[in-house]
Amino acid sequence: MKLHTIGKQYFEFLTEFSNPAVQDVPASFPTLFSPRCRKIVNAKLLCQDVDEVYMQLLEAKSDFGNHTITNSKILTEKKKKTCVLYFLLKTPATSYVVTTLLLVDETGLITEINDVYNEIGANN
């Protein structure tokens, strides 16, 4: 699978999950992530496997409350099997520009999510 397609599917997954009517992680979750997927946020290792990623996503949704994700840009690097997403995340309290680096294995599953959140200001 092409890296750009994987990045697009990941962004669509996040967008679906941000819908207030969606209470659980979308059904596409197991088709996107390797069992050994880990997650790093702002240089801190948060999750060491896909089960921890699942739980962290639910916690993040609860922490953010109603939120939207827009303005995605996707860049890829074939040789290193990486995909970079750049998007805007708006919560009731503030907005973030998020840069996400996805590492992908030979089967097209995401093995690492590395997010960097840059707060850009309060939403009033």
C-alpha cells in the first residue's frame, strides 16, 4: 500500500474518531496498526503496544472533549517507510498544530505514531 494512502487513512480514522457521536475507537483500528505499534507524544513514550494505543486514544478523546481535526497535509518518504501528517486540532479550550510521524512496516501497518503538539492559542 502506498504511504500517502496510509497517511490519508490515518487522518480519516482521526477525523471519524473526533465525531462526538463516535464513542469507541473506529472499526478500522485493527487494519491500520501493527500489534507492536508504539506511540510517542512530545518526545515521551506513552504506549508500547497496540493495546496501550487503543486505551490512550480513548483517554485523549475524553480529555479533549468535543474536538475537530482539519487541514491535513501529508508528506511521505518511501526509503524510510515514513509518513508525516500536519493538521489542526481544535478543542473547546485551545487549538494545536499537530505534526505526526508514522513509521510503517513492510505490510503497510503503522508501527509507530510520533506526535508533536504545538499549542497555538485559546479558543474564546
